[in-house]
Amino acid sequence: MRKIEEPRRFGPGWPIRPASAGPDPTTVLPSALMSPRAYSWYIGATFSLFWVYSTIPDIVRRSGSALESTAGIVLVVAFSLCFLAAAPVAWTLSTRGRLLVCGAMFALTLVFVPWLGTGTVGLWTYPGVIVGMCVFSWTLTSTAIGALSVLALVVRALTQPWSEAVLVQPVIILSIPLMMAAFARTIAVINELRATQAELEAVTAERERSRVARDIHDILGHSLTVITVKSELAARLIDADPQRARAEIGDVETIARGALADVRATVSGVRGVTASGELAAVRRALAAAGVEAELPSSTETVPMEHRELVGWVIREGVTNVIRHAGASHCRIRISEQDVTIDDDGRGPGTHTLAGSTSSTGLQGLRERVESAGGSLRVGTGELGGFTLTASLPAKATLTTEKTGAHS
């Protein structure tokens, strides 16, 4: 069996959502930390921790004892792990939760003050990066990162003689987090586009399933009704008129094969229905059912763009006449503006309300007509039975009033 491969996705695939979108309902802790999509973040973030690792010699040198050195190294490891976890955790939280994560990262840098003193400023790039990765609004992001950079500049200016070197760390704290903020926003937009694409694919698939279900119902409903009528007629004619019975059985076989071909074409999405073709088909079906047919001689008055829709109206309307109406006469009228199917049968049943349809066939037909910009009406017709009318929009609005009872 051929293996179905997922489409290739470009980019790191981080599960980033804008803070304004709220927490991701599909990602919760602790699964967020173990998600394969978070692993790519861990790889890149681990390489960026070299600045943290570079503080270990200073911590050991400035420690007064082995225990103090060990404590400092443990804090370096803890800080590194917190930085790695901060972004995946923040992506599962709302704006307030993400702000708390950013504040916690900044507070963690201050624990190194006993060893690094003002050198702790060099670690402020990391909470700045987390601010950028949280995808706050640009105003909040730039304000937070800018404030962190200004604070670093003040600390450096107050503790060191003025020189160009004083600007190095504040510029790093400003530039790298802003760069990561822009990068995170790009990934967030890509993720939103992917989510939208997935939703569109689901909607498209659902619409296609509905189309196939509706078309198959319409095709089989009509064909099986005609097959049933012709089979009953053939059974009655076996003794009285064997030759006519054989002809009817031949018609049953032809209709069955045609229905099978229609189903296959419908599933593949290439089936075409025409008003003229359906008119010819219902003429034979009504004759086999013993219903007198009053049909138009042609369908030339129907605008070309609506002939398929008119074909579906004729098919469903006559199927209902044969199946439910108990009629002896059926009349189809076609104009440039509408199509009407009347019969002299039992008329609307208790299951059919004026202006509404509850059966599967008529409901599917109503959806088909309304999607084309028309409308469908049903009720009691001029012949005393059921009527269905489909009217076309503007130049050609299709509304159909239904004759024959329900499918």
C-alpha cells in the first residue's frame, strides 16, 4: 500500500500563537513541554545559552567556597532550563500569564547579582527574547524591550566610565529580542494561515460530502422509483403480454445501468444533468407509472446557465409525483423565469407545510435552488394536487413549486 505523506511544512513549526488569541485550546501543560513542535525551539535556544555558560568561570572565581560555587553552577543550570521551558509554557497562556513568565525570567537573572554584580545585565537578553517570543502587541513588546535596554544602559553608565563599550550590551538587549519578536510574529502568522487552511479543507470536504449525498439521493431516488414502477408493470404483464413484459425488463436493466453510471460520475464530480435529458426521462417514467403527462415540447426558453438546475427540479418533482402523489395527471410548465410541476394527486400531506420542505429530497432540492440564487415554493396547485415552483434570480431566478408529495 502506498504511504500517504503529509505535505512538507517550512519553518521551525513552533506552536506560537499571538497573545491576543488567548491560550491554545489544543495544547496544555505538561504536554506542551514534550510536544515535538517544541523540540525545534529547544535546539535553537540551547545554542543561544552560551552567554549563560560563559558566566560559570566568573561564578567559580568569585565564590568564597566550593559550596557557593556549586550553588552558582546549579543556578546556571536552573536558569537555562527555565529559559528553555519559558517560551513553550508562555504559548499555552493568555496575555497575563505570558507577562508573568517574562517577569519571572527577569527575576531569575537577579539571583546572579551576588556573583556577577552589574555583569548580570548581560543576562537580560534572555528575558527580552522571551518577551519577543510571547507575541504581545507591538506597543507592549517594544515598550518592554525598550525599557529593559534603557535600564541596562543606566546601570552600565552608572557603574562604568563612559565609552562606546557601555552601549554594547544595551544594543544587544534591544536588537536581538526585537529580531526574535519579528521572527515569532512571522511564525504566528504562518500558524494562523495553516489553521485557516485546515478549516477551509474541512469545510470543503463537508460540502463535497453533502453534494455527493444529495446527488446520489436524487439520482437513485428517481431511478429506483422508475425501476420499481416498471418492475411492477412487467410482473403484471408476464402472462398477459410477455413481449411487453420483456421490453419493460429491458428498460429496467437500461435504467439500472444508467443509474450506476450516474453514481460513478457523481462521485467523480463530472456528472451533468440537463433539462432536456430529464424531460425525456420523466416522459418515459410517467408513462410507465400510468400517469398522463402534459410536458413542454422543448426547454429552449430556459437560460443556458440554469438548464442543469431545471433538470434537477424536473427530476425531483416528477419522482415525488410517481412516489407519493397517487396522481393520474402531471403537468410541467417551463419559462424563462421559473419551472412549475403540478399534479392532481393527494396534494400536500401533513408532513409538508406551505413554503417548507421536510423530506430529504425536497430539502436537498431547496438547498440546490437557493445556492443558485433562486427560491423554492410548494403547496396546492391548480390541478388540486401538489405543486412545486422554482424561480430563477434576476434575469433567470429559479424558484420551484413542487407537485407530487414528498421524497
